[in-house]
Amino acid sequence: MKNSIKGQVKAYYGNIARKVSDKSHVNCGCGTSSCCGDTAKNQNLYTKDFIEGLPDEAVNASLGCANPVVLANPKLGEIVLDLGSGGGIDVFISSKYVGKNGKVYGLDMTDEMLELANKNKEKMGAENVEFIKGYIEDIPLKDETIDVITSNCVINLCESKEKALSEAYRVLKKGGRLAIADIVVLKDVPENIRHNVEMWVGCIAGALPIKEYEEILEKVGFEDIEITRVNIYTKDVIEDIAKQKKLDDVYSKIDTDIVDGAFAGAHVKAYKF
């Protein structure tokens, strides 16, 4: 990933973590108009049974586009890795399912998010959780050590999706599964919109068409690939995200008919055999 993009992403999500820690207002990341502090109200993301008992700071730092844990279905004793774990919401949800004999790793590159996540870990008393610093293009774990990988609106922030997904494949055990939420492209979008750095941080410009996503997954070794659209982004939803992130000027230069229904939050599932 180019330094300019990685730097933008780090700065943006570090700022989100600081705002959550300070209990100030947080703008949207990748979700719909019901994201971030209102994530719990969005029935397409996290229902009450998933987030019950989690610290508010973990829920309020959620910047996802769907619920990857419902897709992953973690089981007792499994080892889970959450890529781009942020404040830890998906890590803590998974920790409930794997039990004391299981373990959940949360990987993040942002110091502020890791600090927030570890504070949330203390509040939860989650002994089966460990947060580690690193990049998803270079996961600091040994080969074939993970049963299931989750991620929420993070892979699309990587310029090299192939490298990130190849690393995910490497650390998965044989029989392991990838179960992530991500943004996908449903129709052609002009290059100037796709490659606007500010839009990368909003999880839109870095998204892949479904077919290309499937091809990369196959190339790195995954099988039984399923990509299912969950939340389609209408132009009203994208406009709302732009306003909340103070990107009105960027949005005003976009042909709204082009972006209407061009992106969607999706569930991506695949296996390593």
C-alpha cells in the first residue's frame, strides 16, 4: 500500500479512537447512516444479542459494513483472527463463542485503536483475547495457526488485496475459513472516484467488483467462495456518509446517478482445504 494511503488510513482511524476514548462525536467509517455510535440500532449489522455486555467504547468505535461474526459462526475451542480489529467489537463477540479454551487475536496497525481495544479488554475481563500490532499484508503469526479469520470493512483499504488475502490464507489451518464483511463494487465507477484518497478512508474507492474479488481469492488458494450482498449503498446513503465525514465538496463533484447502487456491504466466505 502506498504510504500516502496508509498514512491517511492510520490518521483517520487513530482520530476515531481518540474521539471514542474522549466520548466525543464520531463520524462514520464504512457503514450506512446507522453506523458508528448507532451501530446497535442497525439490524443488518449487530443485533442486541451480539453486542450485549460489550463496552460502549467497543461498540462506538465500530466502523464496519456488516456483521462478519454471524457469518463466521465461531465455535468452542477455535482460534479466531480479526483483521483490522479497531476497538475490538468483533473480537469480543467472537470471544463469547470460542470460550475459555479458544482464543481470539485482534490485529491492527493503529496505536490509538490498540490502546482503546486493550482498555476495552480490561473492562470485559476477556482472558481469551490478545491484540497485536501489525499489517494485514504481513500478519505476525505462524503458518496454519488460525481456524477462522474475520474482518469488517478492512480488506478494501488495502491497495494489495492479493497480498492481504494471501497472508490470510497462509495463517489459516487446513479446513479453516475466511468469513469477512467488506465493500464490493456492483457497477462501473470512474477512476477518479475510485482512486480519490479521501474516499479510500471511507472504504469506497478501494472496493473490488465481485468477480475480481472471487478471482483473487481463487488465485491465492481459497475454495468454495461465496460473496453475498448485504447492504446496497444508494446515493442517499453515500451522500449521508460524505456529509458526516465533511466530504461534501468531494461528493458535490460526483455524478450521483453513477454512484447510486454502485457499492454494497457484502459477506465474503471462503475455505482453505
